[in-house]
Amino acid sequence: MTEPTVALEGASLRPTGAGEVPLRSGAMHYWRLSPDSWRDGLRALKAMGVPMVETYAPWQVHEPEPGQWDFGQTDPRKDLGRFLDMAAEEGLQAFVRPGPHINAELTYFGLPAHIVHDPAMQARSPSGRPVILYFPPRMFPVPSHASEAYLKAVGGWFEKVAEVLRPRLHPEGNVVLLQVDNEIGYYFRNGPFCQDYHEDALVQWIAHLEATHGSLEETSAAHGTEYVTWADALPPKRFGEGVHGEEPKPGELTLQLDWARFQEQMLTTVIDRMAGQMRDAGLGAVPFIHNVSLGEQGLQANVPALGEVVDLVGLDYYHPAREHRTIKRRTLYLDGTTGRAYAPELGVGAPPWFTPLGHDDSLYTALCALAYGLRGFNLYMAVDRDRWYGAAIDSRGRARPEADDWMRLNEALEDLAFHRLERKADVALMIPREYARYARQTHLLGPLSPSSLEALGGTPVDGCRGDSLGFDRPIQLRWWQDLARLAQALTAAGVPYRYVDSEAPLDRLTAHRLIVAPSYTFAATERWARLREATDAGVTVVTGPSAPTLDTTFREATFEPVGERLSLDDEVQVQAAIHAWVERFSLRRPYPTRPPIETSLHEDESGDRVLFVLNPTQESHRAEIALPRPTVATDRLSGEVFEGTDSLTIPMRPQRTRLLSLEAAQ
């Protein structure tokens, strides 16, 4: 087993024999640029204040025909080794993402044509047909995450690219971070019944049922049917199997949740196997990460489970400034669930067919995410290339005016050692994964999936059925609505909070003093047991609006009372409860202000260090911020200085975030 030469510590890398490297980088695609411009681009990148260059290594580029490999032997643009060596000469560490899927707006998402057109490797729809991705610039059949033929080919790719990467891993070289695959999630064809019915996936499905229920007989009982052999235990192809307007039976609901859970497991399994292939190729000396695309709450990707098979899981950020709440919620979830929020892709511009994003949108997204806990990021794209607009550095390595803002931000983060700071929160709102799965399965819009709706600025429950499906309320909608009501009330009260996934490690739950966990007629017994563990560790748990009586096989189960109960669907009661919690638990309300302005404090052992002040509205406001002591606040991007004894008055332009460093007034 390869000995590690780089450790991941918090939000930084610690190469052996070298100082820490904050998780900040900028994207530059060597194969899309003239080698004559590489050095200028790398120098401009370093001048922008990032310690690492990031690049994909596209399989399609290096194996254009089966067995024909080119790492610069015939085309100098493909010389990955030379590019990495040049980055090392310029004093940059390297973060490499060898896929196999990279997207990067490439035809076939960077996969070779002979891979995507091999029937043995193609994902399958419920009817057994290849699953086609409708994505510019060309539609194509996507691979199956379960296909053994595909995984064998992937292993061959990793062995080839490792010949270039292995001798350049730290300490011999500058490669300090690698990514396993990209944006796992069924290639955006992730409706609950879009895929994968590949024969190799069905083998995994049967194994999943046996592991979940124990035997064919128990599986039959759970599904409310009679399977003669395992071959009869087929996955669902739609919700209700054609029953419309009727309440589904418990067995049908169990089958649906089994399928939702299996789809998550399949994605975790393939990332685990690919990580193993990379280690087998000799690349295990540096940390592995994975990135999850927009719309993660409606996606089958299980962030806590992925975190068990790679060293770090991050989220990608491409948002207009108007999506303040979404940026905030996603970051609070990432911070609460993983404990170190990282963005493998923090959008600087976008592909031309994406939602139009300007420089102000990208900068607002970055500052808003940093305000709510983001500790590191990869600026994607920092250096321009085809099928992209808005990069801070052009394709010849010349900095555009926008690069100045990113340079000032990076300099401020470095000067403040921002990657070592902490945003403290006493309260966590739990994302109950069983209700998220239930919501996915009741989605009505087919390929326009819950994840797609969320990525487009909606919510993952927008396309769900609205009826109660036999329960006392439409649980598939209410869990999200109740959490949103809680978040809004906590924000209005100035109480910092996070979201934590119900399957996150226990230490993420016990990092908080108070957890609010929605509960309805049914619940996962595993989640209930973990809430009990949290209470035993001294955390106050609040559930509601009702106590569960059914488990996730929709059979009667005993749920011993955990913590306290609150009617989450009553806005007045929620607001009253939060005010009571503030007094009862002495909840922190640092630097309070009045809505719609928001503040977010970051600190270290020496005290208060950084205060973000956010105006998410399209109107100007004057922020009146209460101070715990006389303070001097310096805007690290504009240079403005504000001073106050018991309060600060700060003008806030529309959709503006200020990053203020704090010092005690003399």
C-alpha cells in the first residue's frame, strides 16, 4: 500500500516536508491552449493569489482511438507531464482530475467515442434502451455506473494516466490532490426512473435487497408480494406501477424507498471502486476528493456515504446573485455535514448554454458561500478556453480586469488565514434522508428531475405529487417546507445554524447544542437511534410535528420518545420556540442586525476575526450592526474603514457582501 505523502488537515493540504497549502486553486486546461501560452497563464494564475493550478486530464483527448495513446508524443498540447512540470517551475502545486467522466463541456463529457458507443457499457432505461443525454454540443448514450465492462476500461485509463502522474506526485513532483470521477449523478439523467436497468446494475439490486431484508421471503413480505425467485424482484419503473388516484400500499412504498436507497448506493459503490483503481495504479499517496453538482438535495448522491470512500466531498457552485438563499443553504449543508466546506468548482463565468452569469454573480456567490462556511475553492474557469465565457485570465495568459477582484479576495483570505477560521453555530437543522428519498420517488416530471429543478432555482420538491398518499399530510412536501420555515425564523432572529444530513457522522451531530429533526408518520429507525445517541451525548433534540409510528417498511414500529416535540408547521409556534431557545440555551447571536441584512462571524482562538455583512436584496440599505465592544472594521476588498463603540453603520449596495476584518478599537 502506498504511503501517504500529503495529508488533508481541515481546509488545507499538508505535504510532508513542506508548509500547508490552503485549498484554493484555479482551473486551466492545458490541452485547450497553445503550449506557448502555458507559462504566461500559470504566472497570471499565481499572480491572482492561488497556490494551486487545477486541470482535468481527459481520457478522450489522450486516447482518441482504441489503444492509440498520446501524452504529447504527436500533439504538444496533450503533454500533461510538461504542463505539470512547468507549473512546478512557477511555484504552483497541482490538483488533477482524471475523470473518467469530466464534462468540461466536451463532446461525450471527455469520454472516448468507443466507450460511449459500446452497448455493453451503456446505461439502460426501464425499457432496456440506451439512456441518451440531451446536452450540447451532441447527444450521446451515457455509460452505466454498474457496467463491469466500463469499469474494466476505466481501470486501463487510470493505469495509463498514472504513468504521467505517479512520478509527479509529491514529494517528487507537485501533484498534491486528485479527484475521482466528476459530478456523480447519472450524467444529469437522474429522474427516479430514468436509469439504471443495466444487467450489471440488476445484479447489484438483488444484492442490495438481500442485504436490506435478509432473504427472498422477507423481501417478498416487505414488498407485499410473492417472489418465486430473486429474478422476480424487479425494480420499479414508475411510482404506483400504473395505479393513479389510489393510495399506494405499504409494499409499494417500501419498494420505492428500496430503489431510492439503491440508486444512492450504486453511486457510492462506483466511486469507491474507481478510487481503488486509482490506488492500484499507484496514485494513493495524495488525498482523493469528489465533487457533487448543483441540486444535491434532489440528487441520488449521498454526501455522507461518499465521504466514507474519498477524503473530501465538495459541492459545485454556479449561481446568479438572486439565488442567495440557495447558496447559503447549500453551504450550511456542506459545512454541517462534512465539517469542511469546499467547492471543487466555484464558477468564474459559465458555458454559453448555461444560465447567464456575470462577474458580479460569480463574486457574490463566492463571498456568500465564504460567509456561510466555505473554506476552500477551485476557481473554474480561471483561465479562458473554448465553450466558456467570463474567465478572469484570457487564453494567452493575460489578466482581465475581473482578475483584480479575485486577486484582492485571495490576498485577503491568505492574510487572514481564513482556511483556519471557524463559523460557530449552536443549532443544526436535520435533513432526513428517508423523506428526501420519498420525495424523489413521488416526482412527476420524469427526466426534468428533482435535482434539475433545484439547479434551475427551484426546490427538489417542486415537482412532487401534492396528495397525502394515505398519510395525514403530504410528507414528500412538508419536510422541505418545515425546514425552510425554521431556517427563515432562525435567520430573522439572528441565530447562526447549519444543516446536517441524517446520515452524517455522529460527531457532526454532537458538534451542535440543539438539533431540530422533522418527523412524521414514518421514519427511519436508524435515524431515530442516532438522535438518541446525540441526546445521550448532551445534545437537545427537537422533533415534530408528529411522532412516527411506522418504519421505512411502513410497518408498525416502536419509537421511544426522543427529546422534545414542536409543531413545525405552525409559524407562530416556531418563532416563539426560537425566542425561547435563545433565552434557555443562551444561543449565540453575534453582531445582530435587522433583516433583510444578514451577518456571519468567523473566529479563531484569539477571538472575532472576520465579519461578513450581506445584502441579498436589489435595493440599497444601511446596515445597523450591534457591537459587543468598540470595534474597527476594515472592508478587505474596498479598503473602507468603519468604527463604532456599540454599533456600526455600514452602507450596503444591492446584492453586495462585505468581508470585514475586525480589530478592537484603541
